[in-house]
Amino acid sequence: LLLLLLKGTHTHGPQARPLRTPSPRRPRYCRLHMPFFSARVSLLVLAVAAFAAWRRAYGPIGASQLLDEYDYIVIGAGSAGSVIAARLSEDADVSVLLIEAGGESGIKHSIPAACGDVQLVDGDWQLKTTPQEHSHRAYTGQKSNWPRGKLLGGSSQLNYMAYVRGDAADYDSWAAMGNHGWDWESVLPFFLRSEDATLARETGAGALNSSAHGFGGPLPVRYKSPANPLAEAFVQSAVAAGHPLRDYNDGDASGASRFQQTVFGSGRRGSTADAFLYPAMGRANLHVLTHGLVSKLVLVSEETGGEGRGARVAAVQARVGGPQGGGG
């Protein structure tokens, strides 16, 4: 819009035509056609005002807007925290605070092909592995990069959007260890509730077990599109070699298939922030604080009045402001 404002062309008539050559003493931008200029400026002002109003109503809050007390405080707005805060705030009778050490996502985070551009920059914790003894010899100090999201949506804003639940046997083994409710049959309904799969409408992409997918939920799941001919040839070759063509998210991951990805139908990345958190940020009972690095949980025991047996979290201490969440 700014480029159009400064271009200096008439818009009257069937074709835009250049303004007459201005005096050398006067810059060309002073010769802008006033109706053209004023209309575009008005649109720009309205757009800025609308965005500012949206930010005040639905964007993250400042530290001065924090309440003295919340029913729930969720630390970290990553792949899990975004979902938890959105789900808790569905109850209008409770107050929820979500604290994130990073900031908001940018345009690049919405572009699936820009995965590499949003890693190892702001919005990424830029972690490193420990030195590897037998590998990573081409890396400085034999350490590998370990991208982790530091923004609303967490690592779901940086990853390659592959939707892989894992194998049912792993969930069942966790339940067998004493983690009640973590068996495959218990967690599957929650996967179904969160998912909006368009896999059934995409023919030729692979086998589909429709009972293992949900429809109408907030998280988009679709086959990678457009399909890479090499990927198709790989799957066909695996099937020809005797491997089953299957839906690897139905609890049995053995076999061949194209990737299922969390991408909206428009081609935009389907992060947990986009799917769960942003739609919930208009709720009056949900506050989202960015650039807040939690440094301490204050535990108080109801029995002793201090720290000790039966202690619960009574307060959260965080540094707010700045790239590292420090200062205030």
C-alpha cells in the first residue's frame, strides 16, 4: 500500500497514466494526485486502527494488565501449553494465565516451506546437543543444533508438520508401568476430538482407517500436497517389496504411506497456536503474557503455612520484557 501511495500515478480513465513531469525543484512525491492519496491514506489509517483494536481485544496483554490471582497458570505456550490454556478457558467461570518466554509468530511461520528460515533465529531457543563422540564430526565441537520453539505455538511453529501419533504398543506399555489412562484406547478419543482430517477426500494418497481419525476438530490433518513423484514412487516400491500400504496413525506404524501433515486447506501451517490458542484469545477469562520467563514457583503447604509436605503452588515468579524475558 505504501508503494502505491508513493508511486505517483493517476487512477482516472481506463488506464493509469504518469503525472506530468514535475519541476526539478520539487520531489515527485509532492505531485501525488490528492484524491488518490487521501483515499489510500484513509484506508491505511483504518487498517492500522483496526489492527490496534484487535491487538487490544485479542492480543497478548502487558504486565500491568495482570490480575493478582488466577485459577490456572500455564507455563509455556508450546504445542501442549497452547492446547491446555485454550481448553481450560472454555469454562467461563475460571481465569487462566498463559505465560510464554518468547513472542508471537510472524508471516514466515505460516509458510510450510519456510521451516529452515524460522530455525536458529529469534523464536528458537537455539539449543545444542552435548558433544557426540562418534558422530557430528563436521559440526563445531561435534554438537548438533536442536531447534525448540520459543514463541506462541512452540515447536509446532518450527517443525516440518509431520503428524505422527506413535505406536499403540508404546501407549499400552506406559499404562502398564502404572500411568493410568495412557493406554491407546484411552488416548485415542482425544486425538479424534482434536482432529479435522481431510484424508478421506484426498484419493490416491495411501490407505486410510477412517475410524482412527476425527473430523471437525481444530487441528487440520491432510496428506502432503502437492505429492512429490519420488515419494509416490517410494511408496509404490515399498508395496511391491511386500510392505503393506497403511494408515500409520491407526496404532500400527509398520508399512508404507505418504506423510500426514498439520496444514490448513489454504496451505498455511497448522500450529497449535493457530488451531487452538488464537481462536481462544478473544475470551475475557484468558490472558496471554509473552516475553515472560518463569524463574520460580512459590510452594506453600496448607498444613504448615510454608514449604513442606502437601505443598501446592501459591505463586509464580517471572521476569517480563526483553528477548530473554528479563527485566522487571
